[in-house]
Amino acid sequence: ERLDRLADAIEGADSTVALTGAGVSTASGIPDFRGEDGIWNAEFDPGDFRIERFLSDPAGFWVDRLELHEAMFPGEVGPNAAHEALATMESRGALDALITQNTDGLHAEAGSKELFELHGNANRVVCMDCGRKNDAAPVRERVREGERPPRCDCGGLVKPDVVLFGESLPEAIMAESRRRAEESDVFLAVGSSLTVEPAASLPRIAARDGLLAVCNLDPTPHDGVAEVVLREDVTEVLPALVDRLP
Ligand code: OAD
């Protein structure tokens, strides 16, 4: 069986690395972007969330951002079985690094430690002038109350601490992720459409001389180079994988 084969490969690997996307959080009640009920298929236009838009119209950006936030986080959210399984794998020595495109902070909440948040964290904001980072919730409240755009104590514009379209990824985190992908013997790409660069290049790098496993409900552009393709629910596959590890 494919899962047994994957578990054996992980057991024999010096390094196993995982890359996650929005699909690991759908079971927590957070919609993904390009899946069946994805955010970008619905009433939102990714063009409204570009860095150029933030810089030219920060007040309008924040109004749209608030709406996006409410669509993505309709209620209290917490980690699900997929986040828990990845944290368990790490604590059992079966996962060396977890690279995520998600900004929801749920991997950290589940207890993952060697975690690389490639696209930042939506629970924080960052000042474009002084670089200070703060909790996002009070800032969203200020926007709701009419402070548009919200500003830092220093007077600078405040931006969600996430990578917007058109922005480059934090260089050190991307370089380290690339290195981990290159060194990995087993690379798990889970719950991601693998369509957004440069994160999407990591599975390809890993597949050059390692085993690539893709677990995603929809097909991805990397399925062809993957040795294992599981078109199944991550909240079932990852716990089942944990059950097969020693
Ligand atoms: P996508 O929405 O592009 O892909 C999520 C994938 O998860 C889809 O292909 C779904 O089929 C799959 N999926 C959903 N639920 C699943 C489940 N329970 N089990 C298995 N698969 C499931 O999300 P990402 O690939 O993460 O950018 O998108 C990458 C980036 O594009 C995001 O980080 C975001 C977005 O614009 C930024 O925030 C910068």
C-alpha cells in the first residue's frame, strides 16, 4: 500500500520535510484559495491584495482586508488532525522541518517547532517605517471603528505581517527552506495546489534526488514527478501515516 511505502521511506530517511498549504486548514473551518469553495473563486479578487494596491490605497486595502479576514475566520479556529499529526511526527523524530504557506498560525498552535512560515502570519501586523510588529486583532478593531488606514505610534503605515502578491518572501526563511528541501530524502507536499511561486518550486527541488509525496484533493502540477500521489483528505492521510510510524 502507498501509505506503508511512504512510512517505510520516512523511517529510513535522514531527513523528512513537509510543505503545507491552505488545504491543511480547511477542516478547521478556514476556506482555501483555489479549492472547491476557495476564497479566490468567491467574491474576492487577488488583485485587491497586491502590495501596489496597499501602497496606493491603504485605506481601501484595509477595508477589503477586514472583509477577507471575516470570510477566512468566520469564528474561533483551532488546529485539526492534520496539524496535530505533523506536530506528532516532529516530536517522534519523523519530521525535521515544516514549511508552510499558511498565515493562520495553526501549526505553531499545534506544537510544531521547526517551522518556517513562508508567507508570514496574519495574527500580526508590521509597521512599514519602523518595522515594529504588533498583534493584528486590536488593529482590525481600530479599522472597524474607522481608523483608515491604521498607523503605528511612529506614524508609519501598518500592514498585515503577511507576504502580499507582488512582495518578495523573507529571504532568510526562503533560503533555509530551499536548503531543507534540497537535503531532504522525503518531502511531503500536503494540502497545497502548488501553484504559487516560489513555494511551489520546493517540491520540484526535493524530487531531484529524494522521494516526493503529494497529498491533495485536487491534482497539482507536480503530481507527475511525485513517487506517491494521494488524492485524499489530509486529515485522514496524516494521522494514518502517524499510525504506521514506529
Ligand atoms: P490553494 O487554495 O491554492 O490550494 C489548496 C489545495 O488544498 C487545493 O488544491 C485543495 O484541493 C486542497 N484541499 C483542500 N482541503 C483539503 C483537504 N482536507 N485534504 C487535502 N487537500 C485539500 O492554497 P495554497 O496552495 O496554500 O498566498 O495557496 C498558496 C498561496 O496562495 C497562499 O499561501 C496564499 C494564496 O494566495 C499568500 O497568502 C501570500
